[in-house]
Amino acid sequence: MTQPKLTVVRNDPGLHVLERVQGMLSLLRKSERKVAEIVIADPDGAVNATVASLARAASVSEPTVMRFCEAIGCDGFQGFKIALAREIAFGMHRPHSVISPNDGPAEVTDKIFQYTLASLDRARRKLDPHQVALAIDFLAAARKIEFFGFGASGIVAQDAQQKFPLFGKPCIATIDSHQQFMAALTMEPGDVLVAISNTGETEAILQCVEAARERGAKVIGITGQRTSSLAQVCDAYLVVETHENTNVFTPTTSRLGALVIIDILSTGLALHLDQGHAHRFGEMKRKLARMRGSLGSRRARKAQRDDGEQNQEREAEE
């Protein structure tokens, strides 16, 4: 027997308090829904409220406020306030801050940071660690890695191409659909395809996945939907579940979430490699640091020479 949706949402550890309240809004009793609407409209005010003041604001009884707290899975009114205060402290209570054309730079800055932090935190809580470990195992055993994506996902693929060769893994980030399909058709057992698509429904990507799997390659999907077509056909799938917001001014946090996933996979792969490789990688980073330092020194010496020449010219004119 399946659990009622009310129980499922209330007990979901991946949801913050406000997410639980919003997800259960239509399932609460009418009087409890009044409390929920007050909390959603003014989370800061709810944190500073008493049982009595919140009851007055919602035009309900005090026992109704207590029942509301229990319905959303909190341990009483104090437990509800502590959980909500924690969300506010970490900026996780404003996932749907809509940007207005009248907003100034300060408002835009605050809203984009709040929205991005809330979305990345949601993606972190929803990410399946088992799938992450499985993907890292595939990458560690890979002979060659191909990263496929279009648009914003193509940018993520190019970021991956910049990172993964550092770990001794030949990789390519192809963003042309014809080249992707040809590459998929030539993959072999031991190769890994990382397919990146937020919707998970891009037909060209799905065709490449099918071709690669027929050739015996492993496929890792990075997508925004657990139920997407891409997630269903991959050997490992990483769901980057950010807050959905179709407002025209809203930044594409799905891209930022996918970039974080690439960092997770590349770091996991680095930790998976032997000490010999770690030593070579460390030596490479030290030499890069020295190179940057020598370049900086040359620029500083050139700047000093230029200043000296300018001083000499001024003295000659005087």
C-alpha cells in the first residue's frame, strides 16, 4: 500500500521546511493552510512570532498552529522555528525571488545569490551518493571519456574537457551533433560517454547514448529530472535538481549545478588514482605556480623599466 502524499512529503529528508510547506499546501486542512500561507508569505515574521501571534495573523486557534507544525513533520512549534531560522540564516528561504525590471544592482545581486544558493543546496540534498560513486568508478576505469552537451550543457562539457586530461584520461568535448554521433558510433568497451542535458529529452543526445551503449561503452548522464529519458538509459545518472523558475530574468542555475557535479567527479577521480599519479599531478601544479610567478616577475621588471624610462624622459624635458 502506497503512503499518502502528505506523509511522503512530510518525511522527505531532502526537503527544507518551506519546501515541505509548499509541497503540502493543498493537502493540509483549511485552517492549517491559513497558517502555511502566512509562513510562506513572511518566513522572517514566522521565525519571530509566538504561537499566539501566528494564530492571530492566520485567524486560527493556537491548537491549529500546533497541528500545522506536526503536519509538516516538525517537533512542535519550537522545532519548526529552529528549522526555519536555520534556513533563513543560510539564505535558503527565498528560492523564488522574482527579479523585477525595476530592481537596482543591490536587489539583483541579493536575489541572484539567494536563488543560486537555494538551488545549489537543493541539488546537494537531492543528489544520490550511490550514483556519484558509480560514476567515479566508471571514470576511473575509462580508457577514453567523451563529454556531450548542447548550449549551456555544452559549456559544462567544455569545462570537463579542461579538467579531466589532468588525470591522465584522454577526453573530448564535442558540441557538434554530427561529430557527437560519429564519435558515439566509434566508441568501444572501456570508453565512457558523459551525456549532459538538463531536460534529459534532447533527441540528438539520446541517439548518441543509444549508439554508445550498443558499442559497449558506459554512459553517465547528468540531468535535471530523475524521470527524464536520459536518466532511464544510463549506466549511472546524476540528477541536478535545482529550483525551477521560468522568470525571464532568472539565471540558469542548472548550469551552475552541473558545473559543480563536474568538480565532484573530477575530485573524486583524483582521489581514486594511485599515489604515483597524485605525485605527478602535484608536481605539475607546483611548476604551474612557478611559471605564473616568473611571468609576474617579468611583468614587474618591465613595469619598473617603463617607469624608469618615463622618468628619464620627464627629466630630459625639464
